[in-house]
Amino acid sequence: MAFLDEPQLGAAVSLSQAEGWPHTIADWALMLRIGRGVALREGDDLRGTAVFIPYGEVDGAVAMVLVAKDARRHGLGRSLMTEVLAQAPERQLRLVSTASAVPLYQSLGFEPAGRVYQMEGWPDAGGLGPRNGVVLAMEGETPAILGLDKAAFGADRTRLLQALVANGEAMLLRDPFVTGFAIRRPFGDGVVIGPVVAPHLQAAKRLIAAHVARTPRAFVRIDTRDEALADWLSSCGLVEGAGGIAMIRPGAVLHNRVVGQGRGAQTFALAAQAFG
């Protein structure tokens, strides 16, 4: 087992594309800038990956747990996870699992925490409704984004949010104070909108509508645990993709918040499935 570094990203992209995942080298590089990847190699061939993304001092996410199709059923996925868990023995950890991998994660202490809807396609920009009160975030307004995200998500994701803002575009909901935000960034062959943090569903819709209006011809992906938002996105022309199952491993420091439920702010869309 070794660390995953940038020279191996081309091989990592090949592994993820074999699963039908749209991640590009830029997507992988973003994860390695904020996290630590482990690599399972066989000679010169990359056979498996996993990425640990720390959030503050007590939280984190596990992403891109991949094993080459012809190397499965030999315990390699468990070996990769064991290596990642050794880096975060007392942290609360989050991940999004495929249905087939749930038993593995449960055996490692993770618990199911709800369904993730992967909504994607070309939305009907004209049918998304109003976007009043939504404005572009200006330089110096990142602290407002960080505060809302921490309240909603329940963990300090400063490095992640700073990276997403730097790689994309953030919009704020002001009425008159900042009560919500959403970030859009390039992902795969299109864009991903997330996280979306807002005080209620209608506000989340306004933030999403504003982002779609700025990229009216882009392929859009939005990952959400909110069934009502998923239904609305479906009515706007998006279709449900693979999705997954959110899972949490409690840490030594127990958190009082459930993912997506903060005081005055809720996470309506994930930053991405990879980020928990």
C-alpha cells in the first residue's frame, strides 16, 4: 500500500471510468488537494484507490474506494478501507456507498443514514421558477459561506469549501442577510451544483435556478438526500442516476447534529457524493 499522488491520476481516472463515474483528472486532483489518497499497486498497475478527506479535527469523509474489476473478491476493498481508517481512528467518518458495498462498510462500523439521489441532465431553465434575492458572492464573503455550511453540515469543511469556491462560482441568498448559498463547479462533462445550503426548500430552489440560469446549456448534476428536492428536480427535466446510500461511522467525539440538519440552515444538496 502506498500514497496516491498526481503522477497516478491518469490510472485513477481509468479505474473510475470503468465504474461509469465521470471524474476527470481535475476532479481527482481536487480531492488530493484537500485529502490523502492511498493506492494499491501490482507492479506498475494501479489496482485500487481510496481517499480520506479530513474535516476539522473530529470529522471526515471517505471517497473513491475503487478496486479493479478483475481484482475483486480478494479482500482488497477491506485492505484499502483499513488503511484509510488507520489515518482517522477517532474521527466521525461519512461516505456514500453502492448497495453492494453496504455489508463491507457495516462490518467496519458504518451505519446507513439515508438515500442519496443522483439527479442529472439538462434542466428546463425556464421551468425552474424565481431566483429573486440570489446574488453572486463577492470577495470577502467566504466566511458567511463557511459559517452556514458548518451550521448545516455539522463539521468544519473550510478547506473543502475554499477549494470549491476557487474552482467554481458561489451564489448567496440575501433577504436581507445571507441565509443560504450554493456553489457550482466543473465536474465530468458538465457542472455539479452543491453544496446547496438554505433555510427551506423554496430557498434552495431559488439558488439552484440562479445557477442554471448562468449555465443554461450545461449538463447538470445535483446529489441530494432530500426527496422533495429530488422530485422537483425531476419535474424540471433531470433524471435519477445511480445514487447511493449515505453511511456514517460515529467517532470518539459524538456529534449532536445529523447531516443536513443545522439550526436555521439545511443542506439540500451535497458538495458531491465523494464529500459525504
